[in-house]
Amino acid sequence: MASQQFRLPDLGEGLTEGEILRWLVNVGDSVRLNQPIVEVETVKAAVEVPSPLAGVVTEILVSAGAIVPVGAPLVRIDVEISDPAEGRGGGSDAVPGSQPAPVLVGYGPPAVAARRRRSAPTGRAKQSEAVAREPQPLAPPPVRKLARDLGVHLETLRGSGPGGVISREDVARAAEAAGAAQSPEAAPEVRSPVAERLPLRGVRRAMSMAVTTSAFTAPHASVCLAVDVTASMRLRERLAGLSDFAGLPVSPLLLVAKALLVAARRHPLINSSWDEAAQEIVVHPAVNLGIAVATARGLVVPNVKDAGALPLAGLARALGDLTDAAREGRTTPAAMTGGTITITNVGVFGVDGGTPILNPGEAAILALGQVRQMPWVVDGGLAVRDVVQLTLAFDHRIVDGRLAGEFLADVSAMLTEPAMLTAWS
Amino acid sequence: MPASPVSRVAATGDLRIVGQAGSEALVQLLTPEGERVDHPDYVVDAPAERLQSLYRDMVLARRVDEEGTALQRQGQLGLWASLRGQEAAQVGSARALMADDMAFPTYREHAVVLCRGVDAVQIMAIFRGLTHGGWDPHRFGLAPYSIVIGSQALHAVGYALGVQRDAARARGPARPAGQTTGSPVAVAYFGDGAASQGEVNEAFVWAGVYNAPVVFFCQNNQWAISQPAERQTRVPLYRRADGFGFPGVRVDGNDVLAVLAVTLSALQRARDGGGPTLIEAFTYRIGAHTTADDATRYRSLAEVETWKLKDPLERVKAFLHRKQLADPAFFEQVGAESDALAARLRRKCLGMADPPALAMFDHVYAGEHPPLRRQRAHLAAYLDSSPDPGEVPR
């Protein structure tokens, strides 16, 4: 028996990565040669990858949902070597998919492939454009590579070779000199600015796809309203002093969430989804309240299941737990699915408002701006009040301006006069 | 295992071909259910051995194709173009060729390569990026794979015109052009997508006007990558031949017997000085265009399932079974042979050495000349200056 790894091959032409859709085998399973073991999706196609090895799966090295670069080990298989010719290469990783020499069309070690891709539209493209216009330092490709590896800029060198051609020795000397000059006081290296290319992975990728889907399937419209929440702010202070809320976050978000839940009961259609296949509107029986949370990894939108059934303290605890989990990266997939309406608190970023994009599948999303003191007309005179701007974006296939306006006005009324919360609860 | 796993016996004698190409309907001799049907123009009496060997070639071709796809998915090939579904069109047409005929294939004609006697390992070498050609075109009567869409149709016509002129010169100037009895024929393979290319239409013009001994073998597999055949033509493809002045015929491309009969007839016509024929083999590409394509994005699963019912192998198998022309041992033996071929291909493929970088100069020109020598010396010097000799294979 010999343990061998199978690495993700380039499944298309010149691809750099693939997403593991699902595993078709488990640890402990016996696999035949060419038995499909994993489904992988690339930018070109979703394909079943057949095992290049016959044996027993001992380890699955990447889980479903992961996006892995070409060349990344996928699975470890204990192989029975019956034919000595098959086992040629011997070493545990000397297996198909881990070839050292990139002789295949569009195939190469991951770092090389990735670098080629990233640099093509940026630095190197510019460089080759410039070649035509101004004289470039002369150096054969191996020397250019050496310079790149050592971080030496050929533009700064004068070649010692015939016709000013830069030699390996020139580069090595320059690298040595640069190393000597690299004392702590040395001026920072000046590099020509090159655009940074960020890989689209994980949360950032999910967000990009979600907003794109939503923005180009649901026709968005929005209504907004500035609201005097002075009374709510006073209520908030009183609630925070109650023993029921001891240790719980009593935020403006909590009161807005409560007002939204009460208003949603008065206007059930706001809590619904568009079923494209059935050409029907699905009105949800319960509100699973999504909260958009900014995390270090990007935006996530977990939701509180059946939030309308929770007492206010329970809602406060649920919202607190949800945001804590999201910021610590502990949000479960279950918490991310099944949302029916969402609140996004853009006020925490110090802005007054914005027009949010719907969480895919939902009919409405409420953006809450920062609460701040503003001049406000009260009983015909100017007063200083706590004011917040609310924006409701909605799927115009389901919700029209009238419903959106009435819904937002109700939310606003409960925040301006908290007694309405009780009246409508 | 012999170097040529597939027999390359051109069909003669035991098939009786009557009539000419040009009939309106789809020529079919074996239905998808495996029933023999008669056709007024193509009366065929095929003995069991011939049917068995056609079936065997199709099984081997399919197995090679499966292994090619698997090897690509495992990172051993850069790309693979699957022939699945087109075995009958390729085997039937290639088995009609004589040894000195010349075929000009696209990159999907793996079964043609097998039937011409080339070791399938050579196909792997191409898709592994180790060779630009793969085999000696003259030895096997098979030009290199053409990646450029449709260019090979012009190559085939050029070759056919050469054959025609060689024959005319051999006979002396008094003979009228076009009389090339007994001389080789060129076959241009291409697809429905290539039928829209200028090269193919130019090839039609030249072949028609000069009465070239060429057969245009179009595998209409219904999809030009993601474009359906109805986006290539308003009339059935075979009827385009009318406009160029030679006959066209549509044959059931999944019926190996009908393809063989129709191709034999067209080849004979060309040998007899009758000029070109366009054969449209009506078939289906069961797989994606290549391993870098996702066919589910542009065609329905129902369509694929419909065509799977017309499988080219199953109908021959059903016929052999029903007529008791082959026993279970035969099918077992063919299966075992195909598995052995696949295992050998895999072993050879994984063991193939990278070609030395300097080999790229070897086949660009027929002979050496000073600029070529200079370039070779330049590259050799460059390789010597490489910081990491392991980077570039010597």
C-alpha cells in the first residue's frame, strides 16, 4: 500500500481554480480507476472528476464549497500497487496532477498560472506597451526572470554586455548592493504602482453573487422618510434600565426591528417572495428577520427565525447573538437561509441613509441611517430632535409605491410615538 | 499488444453497392432498434465477420474516448474533444478507405485515426502537448489533426488535384483531365459548423470546377460548439452540394452500415473520375464540445436523451444478438480488448517523455537551411543561460 494525493488539475484551458461542489465518495470508500469522486465547478463547466488512482480513500483534504487553486491536494488515497509500471515514480506525491514540468496546454503549477493571469492585464501589459515607444533595458529572458526574482529593476541598471545588454552578473551585483543598502534607515523601495487584484472568495464572492442576482432579477424601487425618534430614544433609555434587559443591547436597531415586525403584521404582503417558476407571490406566514452585518470577511446577512413571535427582550438577545456570531465568523448556513425581510443598519457607518439592494428572494429591505440631532419643526416652531432617515427598497413586482409608503409610514409612526407600538401589537 | 490495435481493412468485394449518391431521404440500413431495412440505392449484404469488426472498432473508439476524457479530468491531457455518439460516422467512413487514400481529419476524428492503423497513444501525445502532428501522414494516409476549423477541406482538395495531375501526367497529355480511374481519393472531414466557413465553400468550388477526386464527409453533429445546426443553414447541408455542381447525400450517421455503403459509393465515384460528393452524416455529439465546454448551458437534457436512443453501437449489438451473428463470448472479448487498450493508453500516456525543446525545429521545414540553423543555435544558447535548467526541458 502507498498513500498518494490527487491534486486539482486544470479542468479547462488555462484555469486557475475550481469550486468543490460535492464529494461523491467518503473516507473509507474503495474507489476504482476513473470512478467519479468529486464534482468540481470552474468558470467554464461543472464536471465530475474521475479518480486517477484505485484504492481506498483515507483523507478528503478540501470540503464542499471550498474554492481551491489548481494544484491543491484534494484527496489522499491508499493505493495497492499491483503493476510495478503503474507505481513508477514511487514517491508518495508523484501522482497524476502533480507533474513538475508544465508541458500541458494551459497547465502549470498554481503559483505560476495565477501570477501569469494576474499580471497580464496590469503591470506586464503596460510594460509591453511601453516597449514600442521608449527604449527598454536589454536583457535576455532568463536574466529578466532573475531580476524579477531578486526584486531588481532593470531600468535602474546599465548593462555591461555588448550594446548595453544586462547580464546575470549585473543583476547579481545590483541585488547585492541593494541588500547592503537595506539598512533600517534606508528609504523604502519605490515601486511603480500596480493595480492590486483581489481574489473573489468566500463571503465576498457570496455577496457579489447575491447582489448581482438580486439587482438584475428584482426590479428595485425605494421610498424614504426622515423620522423624529426622540420619544423612541427616551423609551430606549428606560428599557435599558429594566432588569428584563440587563446585559442586553438595547439599540435603535432593536426598536426599528420591533416596529418593522409590527408593521409587517399589518401589511403581510411586504413579507413575501417572488416565485418565478410558478409565477406566484409567496406570502410568508412568519417573519425571519435578516440583519445585514459588516464583518472583517465581508457582508453577511443572518436572520432571526420567526422574529415576530419573540418578546422584546428575546429579540434583543437574538439580534445580539446573531451579530456576535457573524463578526466571529461563526454564522451557520441555517442562519443564512430562509430570511424573508431584512434590515441594514448603515447608520453605524456614520451616514444618514442609502438605497439598499434586496437580499435575494425577499420583497423588502429597510435601511436605517444614523440617529442624530437635527433642527425639526414641532408645533410650528423649531426644535432640536433626534432624527433618523429610513429607506425602504422593495421588489416592485410584488410591492407598489402605495404599500411601501404605508408600510414605512407605519414604522415611522411607531418610532415617533411608541404608544402606537402597543396599539398595533 | 500490437502497435495497430484496429484492423485497417478497406471494404471491398463482400459489399455490393448499387446506385449513386443524391437521393433525397436519409439513407439508413440499420434502424436504431437494430432492424435491417432496405434502401433502393444502397443494397448491402454484410457478412457477420464484417459487422463484428465494425462493432469492435466502434467499441474500441468509444473506450479510447472515455479514457481520453478521464485523463484530461485528471490533469494528464490539456484538452480532449469527445467523439461519443459519432463512432459510426467515423468508423463507417474510415473503413471504406483504401490504404493509399488520404484522409484529412479534424481534432475529433479519433476513430478515423484508429481505423487508419495509427496507435491511439499518438492521439494522447497531441492532447498532452508533446507533438504538433502525432503520426507520419504519408505512412498512414492520414493528415494531422486540423485545429483550425475547415482549413483541411482545402488541404484535401489540393491533395486531390495533385493526385489528379499526377495521374494525368502518368498517362500522358492526350488523356482528358478528370479521368483518374484507380487512383487515390482524398477525404475531407469537417462538421456542421465548418460548413459555414469560407475555406469549406472555397474547397467546394475548386473541387466542383476541377472535378477533383475528393469526398467531403460532413459529420453534422447538430452543434457547432453552442450554435445549433439551424443557425448554420436554411437547407439541409447535403443539398448545398447542388449549388456547387456535385451530388450530396444525407446518411444516418449513427448507422455504421449505411455510412460505410454511402462512403464506398462516393469513393468509387471519385476513383472513376466522377468527381466530388458531399456526404452529410446526420449524427449527434453526445458529449460537450470539448472538456472545456459545458453543454448543459445551451442544450436540453431531453435532446441528449433522445439521441442516446439512437446509439450507434447498441443497434449493431442488437442486430448481432437477434440474428445470432455473434455470441456472448464475442461481446465479452471485445469488452476485454477495449479495457486492455485503455489500460495500455493510460500507462503509455503517463510515461511519455517531454520532447527536447530543440526538437521544435525538426519538422518545420522539409530540410535544414542557414536561418533555421541560426535559430536553433540561438535557442540552444538561451537554454544554456537559463537560471534553472529544470525549467525548460532540454
